[in-house]
Amino acid sequence: MTIQLYCFGESGHSYKAALALELSGLDWEPVYIDFFNGETRTPQYRENVNEMGEAPVLVDGDVKLTQSAILQDYISEKSGKFDGKDKAEAREILRWQIWDNHKLSSFAGICRFMMNFLPENKRSDEVIAFLQGRLAGSYDILNKHLEGRDWIVGDSVSNADLTCCGYLFYEEPFGFDRAQWPNIDRWLSNIQALPGWKHPYDLMPGSPADRGL
């Protein structure tokens, strides 16, 4: 049975699951969420797809899952990939997934949305500066951790890598220039070199170009 991933191209959290699916070799297909026209805020979406009004959502037969880290865990269970070679690595991967969702992707997603997808008169320079300051600290942590490492945990790509890269391949400005962080830049190149890697806008339907941005 084909796994369905409710997603849209601009969503870095969706990208984490979509990239894991694509690299896992599992049979899957994207189901487009019309986020920018308010689909996730509709009663139909919240009653039938995700009560939290968020993306991504994975549907595999009778299984329906939300939250990207949970989706990655399920993909690992199905494919036997990305979850570490032992319990110690699995815990370390989970540690980085939690860190990313709290310290990296959450700030990156909000900052990118505010800088690129909100009308200019609704943007706050003070909030953007605050978010970029927090992000700079997170980039520094990740860059230092990657010194002498090809991957965040262990000797191969894992869910730690697939979660932390979620927003870092997008070109829209949000205060991240990978060239300023050489270890992150090298690590992102390692991910791009994986067989089957695709850019978010090539992997999932929906992009700013569709809305004339």
C-alpha cells in the first residue's frame, strides 16, 4: 500500500518526513495541502486530517500519524533505516530531534514565514532580529558539533540529520548563509550527495512561484 504524506513544498517540517520517505525507498505519494489558502484552518481538515491543524500528516492504511519526529520514527520502523545502530545512538538521535524542533526548526520556520510570506506591513523587525539571534546560537552549536564529523550521530545519515536540515535548503532569506558555517555547509553537501536527495520544491507540491512570489 502506498503511504500518503499530506504536505506542501514550503513546509520544512513536511520536508523532514518527505525526505526520509524518499531516501528510505518506501512507496509513497504527496497529498497537497493548500496551506496558504487556509486549508489547515478549516473544520474539515481538523476533523478529517489533523485535529492540530498542522502539517505533515502520514497515512498508511489505518495508520495516521502527525508530528515530523513521529513520522520519521514510523518510517524507520518500516524501512529499517535512519534510527541508529543501537539504543545509545537511537537516544542520541532523539536528543537532536528534540533540540531541532525546539531550538532550530521552530525559530527558522517562524522567521522565514515572517520575512517572506507575511505582508510587509505585518512584519516585525524586532521579532525578526530576536529570532535571528536565537538561530545564530543554534547554528553555532550545530557547526561546532559537526567539526570532524560527516553526520550528526554515528557514521551514516540518520533522523538527526533529516530533522536538522529541514529548513536549511530553502533559498528564501531568513538569516542563514551556509557559507558562514563551514561544517554545516559540508554536512548539507553530504546530504545533497545522497542517492535520491531532492530539494523541497522538487519533492513536494507547492512553492512560492505558484503564488507569484
